[in-house]
Amino acid sequence: MMNGDDAITIETQCIRRHHKHEPRDNQCTSALVKHIKAPVHLVWSLVRRFDQPQKYKPFVSRCIMQGDLGIGSVREVNVKSGLPATTSTERLEQLDDEEHILGIKIVGGDHRLRNYSSTITVHPEVIDGRPGTMVIESFVVDVPDGNTRDETCYFVEALIRCNLSSLADVSERMAVQGRTDPLNL
């Protein structure tokens, strides 16, 4: 049985292995961890859908793909009102179904997230004696003029926390329903 220190060690090992951002002087970076009570294959089936982020990201209203679902493909994401943006153009940088790694880079849009890139990894774990998933999302982004590093990290972390919480809700609901295919939202 794993204790809390063991879980932190595994989180740290995964972050060191897969989340290697090298921020420049004008950038901030962070990594967030979410433990989800659903099997890894189910969580990954949602995360890996670069073409359908709205399946679990509550701020995305629509996604239009340019090209197929492969490295280098681009999506245009429409953002729901309430955020200081309406669109984001994002490129798929990494998609590894064996290691469960998704990497994206924002390449345009009407927002202040310049030179933003993120990595999401999905790792199997046992939670309360059942199959679970540890999701780690890390990012690096420029600090906009007029903002501090702390303000920028706090804003991006809040968005990621919301997305990870929604991912957990959707995944856990699917697991309870015994579903193995992504929900049609």
C-alpha cells in the first residue's frame, strides 16, 4: 500500500520525466496534478482527443480542426464568454498513445497567452483499491506586460484546475456508468 510520501515521489518522478519546460526570464511555468477515480484508458480517451477539447474543457464552445489528427495539426478553439478571449489557435506538438502524453502549443488567438505550451500526461494508479488515474498538466508561458509572474501563473493554473476538475467529473461519471467510449456532449 502506498502512503502519501510515495504518491508525492511518483508525482515528482513523472514531472521530472515528462514535464521539462525551460522558462526564459520573461516566462512562468508550473505543473498541476489531479487524481481521478476512473481507469487510465477512459481518461486518456478524453485527453487525447485534440479535435474535441469541448468534451471536458468547460470554456471551449467549439473546435474546428485543420488537417487530420496528427502531429502538427492545428485547431481553432472558440472560447465561451467570461474569459478575456474568444479564440485560440493551437497546434498538436506531441501525441503518444503508449506513454499517454499530449503536448500543445498556442500559435495564435485573441488572448494574452504568448509562447504558451503545455504537456498533459496520464498515469495509471490505484485509488481506494480501484483503477484510477493521475493526470499531470504543466505549462510555460510569457508573462504579459503589466502582469507579474505570480499573477500569470495564478490565472493559467486556475484555468487548468477548472479543466482538470471537469475532466475528473466527466471521467468518473463515465466510469460509474460502465462506459469505455467517450461521452457525446
